[in-house]
Amino acid sequence: MPQGNDYVAALEKVFAEDETSARKSLAAKKSVKKSVKKVGRVGFAAAPEVQEFEAENYFDEEAAGNNGGKSTRRLKVYDAKTRQSWFVDQKTYALFSKRNVVRTDSYGGLVPIQDKTTDDKTFNEKYDLDLEELFDSKVSDKDAILWTDSNNEVVTRKGCGKTAWRNAYRRLVVHVMDPKNAIRFSRALQIQLDYLMAHEALLLNDIIVVLDKISDDPRNHTSKKKKKMDLNIALTKALLNVNVGRILVANSGTISYFFHPDTRVSNNRTFNLLSGWQFSNIISPIAMFTPSENFIGSRALAVNSILRSFLGPGRFLTRLITGGREEFVVDDVKAIAQNLAAETTGFEAAMRAQFGNHAGRQKVNQFRIENRLPTDESAVRSFIGSPISTMVNNGVVHVLRALANHWEGLNQIPFGNFAHQRMEQLNVNVILRFHMPFVLMTLANLRGWCSWDSMVLAPFITKLMNIRPGVNMNVANELLNELNTTIVDNVCGGIFSRMEPFRRWITQMRVANELIMTEKDKVVTIVSSVTSGIESGYKLAKTVDWVVPDDDVMVRSIIQHIKLDAVKKKLRNHNGERLIDEENGTLDANQAGSALQDMDQEEIGPAMKIAGGSISSIVSFVQKDLSKRQKTGMTDHLVKRAMNALRPRDKRFLIELVNKGHEEIRAAKLLSRRVGTLLKREMRRARLDARIKELSRGSVATEMIEDEWYIVDRTEDDGSTTELGSFQFRTRRSSTSDVLFINRSGKEDRFDANSHVFRKFIPIGEAIVRAQKAFMVIELDLLKRFAYASYMEFSDLREDLIKLQILSGVNCYFLDDARLDVLSHIKNHSSTQVSWRDLKPGHQYFVEQKPYKYELFEFEEGMDLDNRKRYFSIPPQNMIVVG
């Protein structure tokens, strides 16, 4: 995490740049005669006259003479409230607001005891895989999926089905999508990747990839038709999934369907006229400035206030003509808290739902009169979701101060604060690209529109909306400098109470730009150490078939499994013989009939109801059921796993209902659908298991290395092979064909080389698990100040971080075993292990007699050693890994 003096250094750099810029500006003013520049014909309001003044250096570094030939560094600390300043040394400044001091570096800054960054360089060097070659050899062309496919969860109805609005929505999004909308929409969607399952995240990622191509190619080097065709395909597949469709619709508010903010500002005279013309409820929502409860536009405020007073509040005609808005009571002298944000707590919505719009707003006003709410944090969070209404309803000065204080507080904390919500985490590029245009529009609207806005402010907003990912924060710094020097004074109308917090917020954003570059280096270190896991996991997710049978098919399969379970249980153990193998789909039909003769009528009754009244019909039905389950993948083993995920009470209740023929009642349908949802998860996990298992099988090993892992296959009498699992090689007997391995539990296993085949084990699962661990390390250690999406704004990290975010949702049983393998590697690894050839006479060593038991001995020249055992200079420590 950032050291304690990182904030000090970043702040010093920012103010040094300000001082240099101010000196250049002052020199230019002295050489040029002062003159007033005309801004052209004024619109509704005159251009504000702003008094220019030279900003005072709040934070300055000075030399304080020599101290024994060495210079002493001092810092000038400025208190904005008391307007006093004093000099302190750097260590004293660092200790002002710091606690839990562990140690300080040579500059007095605070550093943690241990910097938790993963280092998997040795792992990548040891398992240097050519992933392209591996996947090409293991995956067929038909499995190499360009677009992710998932189940069609949209259930059509008679008449106008649910697909109608989805098709209309898709065509609308494709039609209005341009580089500005693409970059806004993609940033809103990428936040939702954490909340989806793997296949749903892949569907959303397909859309994000296409949107990135549109936003990164504003000049259409690639055909515009081709990009919109790709977006149409991605949206078509994604809207078939209910969860992804909900996310798309919920984040569609970030799209400008008619006009972008810079277009409105550039043509502010026309749009302000449209804003005030409230008699057209069609034009007004499309064109108005800063929609909110209290303030709509320069003209609309006056027009609607007159109409509401003339027609009377609470009437249908008033709401119809004024666009459905009724202003708050703002002329009450007792309303000391009228600008506090009751709506951020849900109180306002509750009052309006309970008492109606008019009476509900009166209740809210009464509550605001009687109570003052602490709104700093709530204002920051609501600002992220709705910046315009938050600034107007809470007061622009109050919101700007809250934002400046929040950013300053997070920047000054040396190691961040994990308790912050995601909406409170910092992201400079997102603030500049999405929120700053609306902040500037709100300030200009409150001040009154003029031609300066169309000539200067509108082009600047265009620059903000066109920010692209880069390798550093230089573009953001340039825009912040331009905002600070040329925009703030005019857009605030020279009002100091607005300019001061606005400039302080800008300064803290520039400081955050310096701090995030330090954080970026740590993220690069982590991500670059698990590139093999990221690529293999993403390729794995893209090549797995995520499509499962429909819900109705699954429910029928579950009901059939329950009714045939007693019969199959009897066939699994009949006089000590196994007549049925559900995994391979085989059945000994000759002996199955005699085995079922012993069952009583109550046990075999449910099977007879669906198969027929005779034993032979049941045997034939079971055989067909096995073959069908092999084709669909809904094996009995997976159905049992899904049912075991239910509460034991619900599971037994469902079994009783089905066996008694009550599967059509509401309770049975509910539970069977719930099992069907769990069965989908189990089937997808089983396919992931099968694909990882296939990718992990390497070539036949001719020579084996000690302590390396290998897959052991047993050769059957018919020539086929059966995989026994992965084992750690220990040694090979020279006199016999026995090969000694160690299994995961630490016990020895011997295999005959003549009847077994040993293959190289490719640790695909372990690589994916280490990548998932890297994602967890980034979340826990590096997201205490900046949001995860803030690192996605770096072009060299964006693709890997999105893949890592998707990979975090990939789960299966093979990966669970891989986590155990990683922990086993950690437990068994010891830098104190010594080869038996390197033992030195006269030194004491420990020999491993059996797992977890070590004996001390002194090595002498000529001592007979067992090369199958391991020797240590210090015995390994037992380790308990939690997580």
C-alpha cells in the first residue's frame, strides 16, 4: 500500500506544477497589456465578470539553511480555516494523523511490515506453457467459440411475447451507439461482472469487447457497419439471459439517446428554450437541462413556479402541465434543513408511496424542518448515481465540499480504508468522463447560460467525454490543469464559496493521479505473475459449452430420477454384485430382472407408474433412461449432487411428494424447479471438470523427475486405460518395475510400470487457482483507496483485469482439488531440504521416517543412506492454511 509520505510527495509535486504555471502566467501578463476579451453576443445571461487572482501556495517546501553541511527539509503547512501557516519537518507532518506506526523509512514516511504482493515468477518459469498450442491440440474447431452461447431463458407467451421489447431495445441501442455512448456504456457494464456467474459474465464481456472497439476507433478505421453488426450479435445472445438482460436495461441510463451533454451546452440557447416549454411533455424530457425536483432550467423554474402557484398544488391539471413536478416548499424561514438529502435514505420514496406525491412531499419537508441529517457520505454515494439531482437537491456548495473532503481524506490515509463502499472509492477518469460534464452543466445552469459556454465550455466537455485509456494519467492531468486555470472561475460565476471547494477537489484528483501510478506498479507485478492462469482460464471459459437442457426437461429428469432411485439402488448392490453403472451408462439386463423380483410393491411402485406394470418393462425403461442421461449429461450422480444442495427437510419432502404421485402440486413444482436450477450449476461444473481434466493430461513421460507430479493410468485387460489420479514421483526401483509415488494425503503408493502408464501433469487448474488468488489479493490489499475499475483505465492492464474479473466466477470441483494441490505444494515445500548427495560429514540433519515424523542424526563419511527418503537441515514446520 502507499507509504505514509506518498501523499506528501504527490501534494508537493502538484503545487510545484501550480507554482511553475503561475510564474509563467504572471510573466506573460507583464509583457502583454491588460485587455478585456469580448466573448460575443450574450444569450439569456450576461457573461460573468471574474476577478483573477494568484493562488497562494498552501503547501510549500523550503530549505532551512545548513545543518552540519546537510540541508534540512521543512514543509509549510497552511490551515484554510484559521488562515495560519507554520513550518514542520516531514516526519512530524506524517505523524499528525497517523496511527499504528510500525516503522518509518529514511524520509519519515510510514511503511507496512510486509507488502503483500504475489510473486509467481518461479511458477511461470517452471510451467512455461504454450497455451495456443495446448488448446489447439486439445480443443476442436467446433469448440472454439467466438461468441458465448447460453440458454434461452426468455419464455414467450401468447400474443406479444417477451421477445418484442428485447428486439426493440436491441435495435435502439445499436442505432444510437457511437464512441461517446460506447465508452460510457462499457464502463457501467464492467462494474457488474462481479455479480454474475461465469457464463453470464462472458455474455456481458462480449458486449464490452465490442463497445471497446467502437470507443477506441472514433474515426472508423474498421467498418462502422461491421462494428454495429458485432454489437447486434452480442446483444442478441446476451438478452436471452434474464440476469444479463436486467443489467443491460438497468445501466441503459448512461446512454445518450438523443443528444450528448456537449451538444446541449454548445446549443444552450435552443435547449434552454425547450427546457422551459413544459407544455410539451415529449420534447421537455429529451432536451431539458439538469432535470431535478427543485430546478429544471433557467426559464422552466419561473414558468413552472407561476403555473403551480396559479393552478394550485396537488391537482391533476397542475401535474399535467408542469411535467409532473411539484416543487418543494423552499420559502419557509423555518426550513433550516431543506437542502439535506432525505431521498438518499429512501425516506422520501417511502413517504410518497405511503401518502401520495403531494402529501408525501409535505411529509418530507416537515421532516427536513425538524431534523438535520449527516449527509456527507450519503451525498458522495448519491452523487455517483445521480450527480445532477444530488447537487441541486443538496446544494452545489455542500456537495462540492463533501466531495473535496472525501477525496482528501482517502488520499491522506496511508494504507486506505477497507470499510469504504465501492461508490466511495476513487476513480479519476470515470469522474472526469461521466460526472464532471454534469457538474459543469449544473453550475452553468445555476449561473445562467451565455455564449462563453457554447464557445469554451462545450469543447472542454467534449474533451472530457473523449478520454481514452492510456498507460499513464497524463491526459487526466492536462484536463485537470485546464479545468483549474480556464474553466472554474467562469463556470462558478466568480462565487468564491463554489470555487474554493471545486479547486480543492481538483487538487485532490491530481494528487490521486500521482498515487495511483504507485499502485499501478503493484497491480502490474501481480497480474504479470499469473498471466498463464489468466489466459488459460479465459480460454477454458470460452471453449466450454454452457448450454444446458431447458427447465421442463430438467424437471422431468429429476422426477424420473426420484421414481427410479429405489430400483437403481437395488441394482447397485445385488448379492454383492453391481449390475448398473450410472457413470458409464451400462446395465446387466439379464440379471436385473431377477434382482427386481425381490423388491416389495411399495418400493417398486413409483417405477411401475412411469415404466409399466411388468419387471421387464422397468428394466427396459431403466436402460433407456441411462442412455438418455449419457447423451444429455444429466447423470444420476449430478442429480444427487443437486438434490443434496437442498435443505435435508426440503429434499425428503420432495422425495415423498414425488413417490406418492403429488409432483403436480405447487410445493413439488417449486422444489423441483429449485433442484433444476442447482442441476444447471452442477452440469456446467462437470463440463469444466472434464475440460480441465483433458487439458491437464500431457504426453507419456519417458523420464520422471523427483517431486514432480504425474498422472497415473492403469492399463486394463481390453487395452483401455483408467485414470487413477495425479501423484508426486519419489523414486523408481532399479531391481523391480515398481515405481514409488506420494499421493495428496502424504502416503506412499507403488505402481507397476508394466501395467501402468505415467503421463506428464500440466497444472492448468493450479494456474487458474493462482490467478483467482491474485484477484483476491488485489481486492483485499489494493482496493482500499482506488476502485478496481480505476486500474482498468490503463490500456496495458484493461484486458487482463477484465479477464481476471471473469475468471473469479469460474468454479468447479477440479479447481477445488487444485486449491488443495497448491496448499500441498506450500506445505511440502521447504528451502531446508538437502539432497542426500550434498550431506556434509560432521553435520546434523533430519530424516523423514514417515509423513510428519523426523529423526535427528549426524552424517558420517561412508554412511549408508536411503535415497528414497528426504533429508532436511531443519525440519519443515506444520502449517495451517485458512481460506
